[in-house]
Amino acid sequence: MANLVPFWLLVSAILAPFVGANWNILRQKMNNNLDHVVADDALKIYCESWRVNVEVNNVRGFEVVPQECINHIKKYMTSSQYIADSERAIEEVQLYLTTCCSLQGDGTDAWIFDVDDTLLSNIPFYKKHDFGGEKLNETAIEEWMKSSKAPALEHTLKLFNLIRDKGIKIFLISSRRENLRSSTVDNLIQVGYHGWSALTLRGLEDEGKEVQKYKIEARQRLVNEGYHIWGIVGDQWSSFEGLPTPNRRFKLPNSMYYVA
Ligand SMILES: *[C@@H]1O[C@H](CO)[C@@H](O)[C@H](O)[C@H]1NC(C)=O
């Protein structure tokens, strides 16, 4: 043991100048930036945890993205991470479809999709409205929807085609209002969706009804008509919750708004 001590002294003596130099640079940087860096990191951690808790449905019913997190949500919703997260969700659906279902093949197999931020992306609208940091202006978003300019979420389009080609009937259940029917259909067709079985929109009788309740009623009608709902793909928890349930539910990321 005693023999090792001089060896370590030698090593330390050789390394000391380098360690010292690096430490000085580091210390200078830290003095300049430390407060800034710590604050940035803390905010990033805070906002990412807000975002994740929206996704898992712990944070509910928010009307706007917290002011201090607007930038974080903007970065996420325009990032390759958002695309990768969405693609991963779709891949999980594809995986599920390879083994899941003893399809009836008699026209009663059904699948449900949301429209907004599931088939069509509203990111171009939210870009102009602080990525959810502004309280939603119903008139403005309906104007955007009427323009039929929403792009497709490309990975969802591929899945839509795959499901349709399996002979599963596709039902679109959206919280958009009836007055948007023709613009919605035009938009869907323009970006490549075709061959769905029905598009359910909110009629006058659904005004003022919670979206969750409205969607439950739409699913119940399908079940009453004899359909088996194998799955739902949506970006809102209000598309999934309550009975009747499908076999599986697949949540796409969206932390810009919450539909109650
Ligand atoms: C909502 O949007 C409409 C149409 O873009 C606009 O005329 C109106 O001023 C907006 N309302 C508010 C409160 O910002």
C-alpha cells in the first residue's frame, strides 16, 4: 500500500495544472451565467412537467397554457420530438392491429378518430395565438376551420388508410359544430382522407353539452347499431372517457388546449 502513495502524488502533480485551468474557465462561466442557467433549467423542468401532466390527464380543464410555459410549449409543438412522439403513438396502433382483433369482417368492425390535431393539424392557427397562451377565440378558430387550410398529420393519414384497407369502418367524431361540415369535409379530402363511414359533428341539441358527454352518446349510438369499437385515436381525454369504451385508446400529444 505504501508504495502507491508516491504514484498518486505523481499523477496529481501532472493533472493539477489542467484541472486548475479548466476549473478557472468553468468558474468564470458559472459566475456569469449561473443564475441565468439555473433559472432557465428550473423553468424548463417546471414546464415539461406541466406538459407531461397534461398528457397523462392529471392537469385538466386549463383555459390557457401558463404564461411562463408558452415558449416551452411552442418549442415542443414545433419540434421533431413532437413528431417522434406522434409517430410512436401511431406505431403502437399498428403493432396493436397486427395482433389485437378477431375482426368480424361483417361490416361491424369500427374505429374512431378525432379530427382536430388528430387527422388535421391546427398548429398553423395556434402559431398565431401563442400556442394556447391566448384564451381561445371561437370566432377566430371557426374562421380558420372554414378556410379548410389545416394540413394533415401525415402519420395519422397513413394509419387511417391502413385501418380502412383492413375493412374496418372509420367514424370521425368531432367537437366541431355542424355549420363547419362542408369546410371540414373539403379540408379532409384536400389533404388525402377519404373513405370514412360517417362524420359526427355537434348539432344544435349538443350545444352547451360537455364534449365528453356528446362523444359518449355518439359511441353509444354506434354500439346500439351493432358496431364493435376496436380503438379510438385522439388528442383529447374527453374523446376516451366514459362508457362505452373501445378495446384500446391511443392518445396523441397536444398541450396547447384542453377540451372539457
Ligand atoms: C376574435 O376573433 C375575431 C375574428 O378574428 C375578431 O374580430 C375579434 O376581435 C376577436 N375577439 C377578441 C376578444 O379578441
